[in-house]
Amino acid sequence: MEKMQVNLTPVGSVLEFRQGETARVFNYKGYQYTANSTDSLIKLVKAKGSKAHSVIAYNDDGIKVILDDVVVDREQDRIGYSFKHSLQYDEWESILTRGCAFDQKEFIKFLQRRDEGEVQESESLMASIQQFKYVTQITGDFTYDNNNNYTFGFKIGEAEGTVRLPQLLYVNIEVYLESGLEQMIEIELEVRRPKSENEKPTFVLTCPKLSRYLKAAVDHEITKLKTELEGHLIVAGNI
């Protein structure tokens, strides 16, 4: 047991001992708001900040706000928003960022799950893909026409035919949550021929221009920010 020595100077006839800890002084660390969309961040700035004292900074990753930069005797109240992708973007993310290969059944199922108008001319595309169902042999090399399509021959038993598929798909996608901006995104379609009669064709989707679409989505959010919060101090950077 730890021993403690106490020196006492008696005053009066009563001696009282008390042991314990004093109450801690409250340390205010500043209120941290987290927004999940640019619109939500704008509403928070209008409700909690001011044109005179708020500071707003943005970059490609998101937006940060100091609500009152006059405060120096404690931590400042802040708002943060890291650009958040929409559910629709999440469903396309593997295709957009890395590319994705489908067999015929997987590709048709994926297209069937899309909302109406999400993929342009999706019905004719599915009809073309479904023609592969009974294909036992693909003959000849792919040929390309001037309308960004390619055509190849196939053989079912003794019968022969052709299938035409677009080289490019056009998909309407809202990149960021509640952004209000739907972009027409170009998806490249490649058909990989089977290497043997027992294999089926593979459909590969990629998006080489993704960086352009992401930049356009960020630019849209920043333009909205500057328009809705006109008169506030808004800078490119990090705070």
C-alpha cells in the first residue's frame, strides 16, 4: 500500500479528512458535422455559419468548412464532406474502375437489373446477346462498320448467321449522391472469341474515359457550392 505523509496545522476542535478527485474542467473540442452530399453541406453552412466568418475549402476529394474562423480560444466548429458515390455508381463501379468480363447469362442478368433508360437501347442489345444461346461455333474474324458496330458470323449445326453488337454502350449515371447531374458515360464493349468449341464468348466492359467523367462530376459540385454560397470565402485547398 502506498504511504502518504500529511502535515497538519490544527485550527479549532474538528479535523476532517476527504479523499477523491476534483471535477475535470470541460474541454470543448469543437462540433464536427459530417455531410453526405454537397446539398446537405450547403444547408449546414447556411444554418450554422456566416458569410463574414466561415471559410470553405475544396479539392478533388471533398469539401471542408470552418464555421467561424474568429474563434481562437478553443477548437473551431467544422463541417466535412468527402464526395460520396451514388448507389447507381456503386453498381457500375467494378466496370468503371477495373473493367469486368461477363458470360452471356451474367451479362443479360446485369442488363435486366438496370432501370429504364439507364442503358441506351438495352432491349436491342439484350436481343443480340441472346442470339449466342445456341451458338456452337463462331466463324471468321470480326468486321467493323462505320456505325461503331462489329459483326461476326456464327454457326449452329449446319445453319449459319450473323450477330451485330455495338462497340460502345451509353449509360446515364449520377456519379455523386444527390448531385442532380446525370452524365452519359461511354462504355466500351469487347467480345472475346472462345478458344475452343466447348467455350462460350465473353463480353468485356471497360470505361477508359472515367477520369473525365469524375472531373466533370467534381466540377459540377464545386459550381453548385459557389453558386449557393455566393459571398462566402471559398478557396481551392485544404483547411
